[in-house]
Amino acid sequence: MTSKYLVLLALVFSLGAQAHKPSDSYLALSVDGAAVRGQWDIALRDLELAIGLDADGNGEITWGELKAKRKDVEAYAFSRLNVLADGKSCALSAADFLVDEHSDGAYAVLRFEADCGSRAPSAIALTYSLLFDLDPTHRGLLRFERGGATQTGVLSPERPRFSFGAGEASALAQLFDYLREGVWHIWIGFDHILFILSLLLPSVFILKNKEWQAAGRFRDTFWDVFKVVTSFTVAHSITLSLAALSVISLPSRLVESMIALSVALAALNNLKAVVTERRWAVAFAFGLIHGFGFASVLTDLGLPQGALLLALVGFNLGVEVGQLAIVAAFLPLAYGLRGTWFYRRLVFVGGSVAIALLAAVWLLERIFDLKLL
């Protein structure tokens, strides 16, 4: 294997640690008269990164280790959350400390109260900075409830502040929040990206006499990509909707393992073509699995039906926008280079080898709960 192949492998493997579900926390606030209460679910893996929980260093965090760090966890979290009522800061105090399981692992659960005075606030605002200094991809998924109405939002380094007026709920703003997060989710979901790329790599070729040859017309390439992308979109939209609406639920480890397997098989098919004329069917079949992976963010948030539908539509649209941006950037360049040695040997063959190897490592990690990268 040439040095160029090794460089490509190094670049792809450098993405390995980011292939799993992005870092997020789940923050819920409710206002009932003058009482302001909250619950904040924060992943143990994120708290381990921020303050250290694994006292004995054995790679496992026990309830005893977490409980011993309760004061540190509360101090760290509350120093990165500011709740304001009518412009005045509210004092946060812990009410309970628990642990719960989400689709991607264990979370510390902080239940708290916000002392905002004796009068019912007309407007609530908050600023959020959890983990932003350690992980710029971190997101806070916010649910706000008041008077039977629910508003949602996504907190990020670019948008760390949210405001809620009395009885005010902008459906359009919430839709765009989740659309933006759908775009972000596909762009940092490297296993999803590599699956799409594995399907796109041979789209500028046609198979003749069991050999890949450069396609003669862009129209043929375009329609091949159109069928593949449309099949993938329809499939993952189906399971994203079913999973987010709690119609179907699958274990997270099974879903993540199947996603890794889909990436490996799609890449290996480029090296030894088994499926050639109906790659759209492959995209559809594995797209059903990828939809469960996309749904994990929304199902863990626990939104009520009305807000969930809004978040579902926005998030799904965002995934499609992000996916189409990848296709639009890749396809013209690949078509222009399809007859060159660079594309045929380095990008197509070398890239498929690298993707297959990386996906194999992900598969082992996810099946056996290992950390190899």
C-alpha cells in the first residue's frame, strides 16, 4: 500500500472517535405560578470529561462514585446555567440527584428549583454554557412548559440563550431550530456520511465486463444518485418518524452496530461488486436502520405529541438539507475526476478500503462495547 493510501487511512481513522451520538444534555423547565422547577439530564461520559467521576480508574462509573461527586456535579452544572425571571437572576438549588438510562448510556439527573421571587414571572430567559469550552459540538436540548403549552429549543455555542414570554410560542422558530440541528447532526455523524459516500463513490462509473469504467453521460450519473439518495431519504424518514413517535423502539447498541455494518458492506461492495444495478435497494434497506440512529436525539428529549411532531418535521428536513449539501459538493467533483488515476485508485479504491476498515473497527467497538479508537 502506497504512502498516499496510508495518509488517507490516517485521515479517516482520525474521525473514528466522533462516530457515535454527539454530546448533548436534556434540560426541562416548568413554570407554575411563581414556582420554577427543572430537571437536567447530563451524560456521565460528559461529566467524566469535565470533572472526573471514575475514582478507581477502572473505566466504569458506579453509583457510589457518582454519588460521592454529587456536590461537584451540581456546582459544575449550576455554574453553567443562569435562569432569569423578568430580567433578574434566579437562585438555583438542588432538589434531587438520580441516575437514568438514555438511548446512548447513563445520565446523571439533577432536579432543581429556581427561586425567582414570590410573583409569577411574565418572562423567563436562560443562558447555557455546559461543556462548550470542552466540546464545541455539545448541544443542550431544551423543553419549556407553562400553562399547558410546550416550547422547545436547542442551545449551542452559537445560540447559548433562550427567552420565553408569557403565552408566547413561535412554531416557526422552533421548526428552524430543529432544522438547523438536523443539518448539524448529519454533518458530524461521520458514520452516516461515510455510508452516503460509499454509495456515491461508484455513481460516476458503469460496470462493464466486471470492471468499473467511467460513465459517459452526466445524466446517467445524476439519475443513479437521485435514486440512491431518494431511497435513503424515504427509508430513514420512515423509521425516524416511527421511532420518534415511540411506535417502534430498538436497542441503541443494536442500531449503532447495524449502522457500522451498513457502512462496511457498502464500502466492500465497491471493491467487489455484488449489488450493481439496484444500489437504491441497498440504500433503502440500510436507510431504515440509519433512521433509528437519527431518532435517538428526539426520543430522548421526551417531548409531548404536538411539540414532537414539530421537532420531527424540522429535524428531518434538516437532515435532508445537510445530505443534499454533501451530494452537491461531491458529485460534480467526482464526475470531473472519474477518468483519472487519482479518483479511480486513490479516492474510489483507497477510500473504500479505508471506510471498510474504519467501519469494521466501529462494529467491533459497538458489539463488544470497546474503545479501540
